[in-house]
Amino acid sequence: MTETFKAFVVDEQDGKVTNQYKDLSINDLPEGEVLIKVKYSGINYKDALATVENSKIVKSYPMVPGIDLAGVVEHSDTHAFEAGDKVIVTGYDLGISHFGGFSEYARVKEEWIVPLPKDLTLEEAMIYGTAGYTAGLAIEKLEHNGLSVEKEDVLVRGATGGVGTLAVMMLDSIGFDVVASTGKQNAEAQLKSLGAKEVIPRISESDNKPLGKRTWQGAIDPVGGESLSQIIKQLDYDGSIALIGMTGGTNFDSSVFPFILRGTSIIGIDSVYTEMRQRKHIWRRLAKDLKPDQLHDIKQVIKFNDIESSIKQVLEHENSGRIVIDFEA
Ligand SMILES: NC(=O)c1ccc[n+]([C@@H]2O[C@H](COP(=O)([O-])OP(=O)(O)OC[C@H]3O[C@@H](n4cnc5c(N)ncnc54)[C@H](OP(=O)(O)O)[C@@H]3O)[C@@H](O)[C@H]2O)c1
């Protein structure tokens, strides 16, 4: 390998955050047993936030952002991996307090690494990235709680976002009737082409009634906030919500009635520290039964040199689908 390599580095001085491509050497990388040549990464909303001031994402500066990476092992100090292995790393401290995926090389702890499942390419792993992995984890947990293709509609909120789009596609690919909720008026045709049976506007408020019409067998919710109270009231008997995010707010109110009269459950989803056995299982599902036919249709591939303009797009909510960084493009 070369003496130096390029990385996108975020730094802070006197409260001002700067973003710069820099030449690093292997000695600049944090400790870890496995050195990976990064082939693909992706831009999540969290990555975009990591590049701006006061976002509270980055725990220590300087930092290389990138909570996701896929690549090939260059060198390993552990028997668990060897040079040439194709691997995925998402979550943990990556891009937060440990140099992440926006770099030609990354060095990580062996316990963070998932071997690339067969039937999945490195590029496909990053079309999914944390967004797809999280959607897959949510589906798995809802299924364990009774979600079934024999039953009626599943609601996906924030449907044009990274998590939402992939949740719509995956649920459709395994046979669910998906109702997509979106705030974007012009997104109906695209969401239907990706697998939504019906597209509805954002559910933005909650009424004062203790229970609503039983409408959903389950819901995937990257939105949260006050409107979550309304979804809770609309679940059918033994229905569950996979609660993932907070683009609509952090707090919600609820009475006990949906829980004690309809057996409603709220299942929290954490993609960052998922236990490794389950993490590998979800990635195997993403390679097989959850893999949508149209996975490649939602990718926007960019060069490593073009990260800054894509980050701007994400911060201004002008992106759609998944932004994949191809280090060899
Ligand atoms: N728990 C975890 O491990 C985990 C993992 C990944 C992501 N997340 C979180 O999940 C959330 C979504 O992530 P993402 O990657 O899908 O983000 P994203 O690509 O930015 O999508 C978020 C979507 O939320 C909807 N939205 C935005 N503002 C809204 C508002 N005020 N009210 C209602 N809906 C709104 C929009 O969809 P529409 O315009 O279609 O409504 C938007 O596209 C974030 O909060 C993220 O931090 C959590």
C-alpha cells in the first residue's frame, strides 16, 4: 500500500468546524486489529450532521466521519480475518469517536466487523448502509412480535427518507401490504413504483380520543414526535410499532388504553450497538429474502472527491434514496 492515503477530516478550532481532504498515514489511524481498504461508504443524515458546528455527533476532533464502510481487509492482527476478506462495518463508534468510512483506509476493532454475506456485493451493502440495516432490524423485530403477511396493512412513516424507502421496498418484497406516509406531495408515483400499495400524507397530529380506528397491524416509524400518539391509537390488536427515529420530534403522550385494551407494543430499534449474532443474521437476510429487486434503482453513486456537495444536499433535505461513495469511481 502507499505511504499516505486520502481522508475527509472534520476538525474544530475555537468553536469553528472545518472540513478538508487530508493525507494521512496508517499511524494516524486509531487502534484496531484489522486494517481495511475502503471500497464504498455512504452518506447518512448523521454523517452530514457530523460535518457542521454544534451537531453533538462528533465526540472528539479531528474526526473522519462515515458511520458505514464496506471494503477489503488489507492486514489483520487476528485469526478471525485475513487479507482479502470482504467486510462491512456499520455503527459502534465509527465516524463518531473512531475514524470512519470517509477514508481510503480504516482500522477497526475485530468485534465490529461483519463478513460480507454471499449474495451481497460491497456496493449493495452500502446502498443499504445503516438505513437499510435499521429497516431490516425493525422488520425482524416486528415479525417476532406477530407481523404477518396474512394480516392487513403495515404503515411506514418518513417514507421517502433512507430508512423509510428501504422499509417500503423490503416489506413489499416479502409480501406485505405497505401504506407509505410522506410529506412530499410529488412522491406518490415513486413510492408506488418501489412497492407501496397506497401513499398517504404525513400524520401530523393526535386527537384527544383514547383509541382510534384499528388501521395498522404494525408500523415502522423513523419520525417519532407528538404524532406517534395517533399511530399508537390506530394499531390493531397485538400490533407493534418499531420506533427508530425522531425527524418529527422527540416527545409524545399516550394514555395506557391502547396498551391494556389492544395489546399494543412499542419496540425500540438501536442499530448502533446491536449484538453481533443478530447483526450477522440481519445482514444475511439483507442479502437474501429482504433484498428488493430494485435495490440499485435508489442509489446515487458519487466520487470520494464529491462528498462535500452531497453533504450539502443531505443537510438541505434535497437528497432522495441512498448516496453511495465509490472510492474507485
Ligand atoms: N435507531 C437507529 O438505530 C437509527 C438508525 C438510522 C436512522 N435513525 C434515525 O431515523 C431517522 C430517519 O433517518 P433517515 O436516515 O431515514 O433520515 P432521512 O433520510 O433524512 O429521512 C427522514 C424522513 O423523515 C421525514 N420527515 C422529515 N421531517 C419530518 C417532520 N417534521 N415530520 C414528519 N416527518 C418528517 C421525511 O420523509 P417524508 O418527507 O417522506 O415524510 C424525511 O425524508 C433519523 O432521526 C435518524 O437519526 C435511527
